[in-house]
Amino acid sequence: MNTDTVNFDINAEQYSKWEVTSNDSYLNKFYEFADIEKNDKVIDIACGSGDFLIACSGRIGKSKGIDISKKLIEIARISSKNKHVNNLSFEVKNIEQGENIKDESYDAIVCRMAMHHFEHTDLAFEKSLAYAAQECKVAMQDIVSHDVEIVDKYFEKLEKYIDQTHKCIISKDNFEYLFRKNDIDIEKTVVLEREIILDKYIQHAKQSPEQIQKLNKHIMEGMSNSIIRQYIYKKDNITVFKRKILLIKGRLRRNGV
């Protein structure tokens, strides 16, 4: 078992209970953004605890979520069962390895807040497309860089202190490149900027005393820098940081469809 799988399993319970993970407003807005239609078959890449598919289960056809974490898939299956959802399945799978992709095709491929966890982003993206039907919607949501070098380096380090499974924040331009490289026609993009409460964000993953010590030092360093403190600061005596989030949706047509 690789280190990332272990860490995802360790953090599974906390991640699934994090208020952002199951935020109905966020989930519904992404469903609408992706232009998913009634009875569409959807595959959710790196589905985590399955919240997106479960939230829209009454508005989609037979669909599937896959994730590298056995614990997160167990949570997704239990949640689906408890909510009497019968059109979803959840499977433990490492998309970067692309193992055992059967003769399956889906009307929509979605991936939310996961691409920054992949060791090989290009490979994970390409392997995900193996699930595409002849014509397929592809919709993703993820954090993106601020495109200010000192700020991006700071937040890369912050993310890795908080969550050891974090790999790399990529830019909006790089996301668009991945779509174009794989012959996906980009139909729309939206970039949101949100203020995230730092303490709540830190709590979505388990922290050792050593990690907390490193985090606190790094936070203080950021807030004492004249550039970085524009992105991480106190608001009503609560530490918050700015996060840019990209939503991007396109359409893949195979064989001239």
C-alpha cells in the first residue's frame, strides 16, 4: 500500500465530516454548471466520500464513483445505503494506474477538488477519459494558483503541511491545456475566489503536534510578509486565506461525433 493511500484512509473520517465536503449549495451548483441531464450516466473520479453523486442521485442515471481510498469508498457505500440510493456504485481504484477499466462508458466525467492530489496530473486526466462515451461532458472543479510566484510557493508549502497527500496546485492555463490536449472543446470556465477559515480547513486532515508547530510558524511567516498577507490575514479576529477555485466544463466527441 502506498503512502498516499494510507494517508487518505487516515483522514477519511475527518474529510467526510468537513462542512465543505457535503455542502449542498456547492454540490448543486456544480451539478448545474456541468450541464448534467436527467438519466445521464456519470462517473466521479476521486469521488471521496461520494457526496456529489449521492446529492444528485435522483437526477442522474446509473452512475459510479471511484477513489484510491478504501475507507472513503466504505463511507460512500454506507452513506448511499443509509439514504436508500440504489443507482450508484462505488469502487476502489487508482485512476493513475488505469487498471481494469472494463467496457464501461459514461455521459459525464466529473472530478471535484482532486487533481491537485495526483502525482501525475496529465496521466490521471488521460486515464479518466477512458470512461467517456462517444460524446461526453467533462467537468472539473479544483483549486488553482494565484499566479503570483511568492504567493503560490507559500501556499504550496501550506497545503503540504496540512495534507501530506497534496501534490501540486496547477494554474487555470494548465487546466485549459489539459482539455485542449485531449481534444475536449471547452464550453465554459468560471474562477471563484473564496475566503476559507484556516482553522476549519486544517481540521479536515489529522495533524500531529509536529505538524501543528510547523504550520503555526509558516502561518506567522506568511502574515508578516507584505505580499503574502494580502492572501492570508485576520478577519473579525479569525485567520482566513484567499483561495481561487476553477470550474471548467467541456465536451469530448470521439470519431467525429
